[in-house]
Amino acid sequence: MRRKVWHLASLAFLAWPLSSLAEGGAEVWPMAGVAAFAALYLWIVCSGRAAWWQVAILGAGAAALTPVLGELWVFAAQFYVITAAAVVFERRARLAVCAVSVAAAAAAILPSRQWWIPLLAAMYAVALDAFIQLERARARAERLAVENERLRFARDMHDILGHNLSVMTLKSQLAARLAGTDPERARGEMRQVEELSRQALEDVRDAVAGYRALSLDEELANARRALESAGVRVEVTADQVPVAAQSLLAWVIREGATNVVRHSRAAWCGIRLGVADRLAYVEMADDGRGPHERDPVRGSGLRGLAERLEAAGGTLRCGAGPGQGYLLRAALPVTGTA
């Protein structure tokens, strides 16, 4: 709406050549020609459905009125033709139309040598092109911001719900098996399922609010509980790591534990945390199935994890372990001490 008002207000430039035309007592048809020119210009810039041939007609109309309206008309018409070309054409064609328009203006004012007219038109064309490029860059940046936010939200949903639902499934199955033989333990498992569901709901709310920072100590404890519930023996070797790296490494532990529970069929899992060569790292190794033996996975969890780490300058490697099984290793550069 604001642009339409601006385009409508820009027609005030026509008052200049029209006033000189009225003073000279010109015929009616040039007035009608200017009115038709203005109407076509407004259609092109405001309708959103203009075509190249309409810009061509606008340029031809400007040229046809030049002998009658003179240099003041040339000055005004250039801005309308260049603006219309900017609305309709892509950059290469737009610049070509602007060049032709400026050349035509130079030819029209050749007898009077009013060189400021084509010079101003050329400057306007360059400035308008720069403005359009900036607007498009801003629009692209906005689209990328929306897409990045969508991807962040999708990663959080996968990581949060994937982990919690996997553990809840295991504990529900365990409770069902224990219901007939050990009802008290079965009730304990179901209480943990309830706690996990509440935690998942809280995590989802945090993700929706845009804040999702994990505690490394909590994720280590959660991973241990999840793995032990799946019958996996856990060994943890954890040195102090810088606070700045802890949240991302906590995401790695959460996703790694989920993958061990879902896909490894392992009996043992080792988790190592530490700092070496100015890199904070976490390694998760298991003795289950190797990378070629595991069930096919879409890989959205590891892919999202790799994107998180890459954004922070880190790396994620996964593949066969040193002996058998699977190895997941993430590393982040650190600049200070813990």
C-alpha cells in the first residue's frame, strides 16, 4: 500500500511538463496522451500483472510525446520508464531497458545539450538497481531465517521426543513384563514413564519458546538410566569440559544414547568426555552391531546433530568402533579453560 501511494505521488513530476504545455496553448491530444501515459504507468507498477509489451508501449508513448512536450517531458518520462522496467524485468533485461532509455534521452536533448537530464536518469537507474538488489537480499535473509528456525525446531523435536519416547517405550515394555511377577517394580517403572512424559512436555515448551540448553550432568545421568533400562552396561569417564561446550556435548550424549537403545543391540556402552588439543570432545562406543549391520535409519537425528556442531565450528564422526560395534565422536574448539 505504501508503495502504491508513493507511485501515485510521483505523478506530481508530470505537473512540470504539463504546466509548460498549458502556457503554450497546446492542443488537447497531448494532454490526453499524458493522461494515458500516467494511467498505463500506474497499471504497470501497481497491478502486479504487467507484461513486457506494456513497458514497451510506455516507452513508445514517452518518445511520441517528446517532440510536443520537450525537454521537461524527457526529464520526467525517463523516471517513469525506468521505474516501470524495474517492476517488470529481471536485472539483465532491466539494465538493458534503462540503457536504451538513457540513450534515447541523450539523443532527444542533443540539440539543447542539456546533459544533466540523461545523467540524472542514469544515476537514478543505478540507484534503483542497488535498492532492488538490497531489497531482494533482505527478503532472502528473511526466508533463510524462517527456514533456519524451522530446521532448529525440527531438530529439537526429533532430539527431545526421540530420546524420551524411546526410553518411555522401553520402560513401558519392562513394566508390562514385570506386572505379573514384581508389581512394585512395575509401578516404579511406570512412575518413571510419567516423569519422562512430563519432562518431554517441558522440553517441548522450551523448544517452542526458542530456548533449549541441556545440562551435561543431567544428560549423562539420563543416558545412564536409559541404557541400563535397555540392559546395557555403562562406563563413564568424564573430565571437566568448558561450560561453553557443555550444552552441545549434552545433545550428542542424548542422541548417542537414543541410537544405542534403538539400533545397537549392545551389551556395553562407554562414554568419554574431555579436552585434548584445544578440542572439547565426547566419544560414545558400544559393542553392538557395526554401522553396516544396523537397521536402516533416515538419519535425521545425526544429521541435525552434525548441523548443530558445524554451526559452532565443531565436527561429528560416526562409524565402526576400534574393535567391534559403533563409535560416535563429536569435538568442539575451545578457547579457554573450564
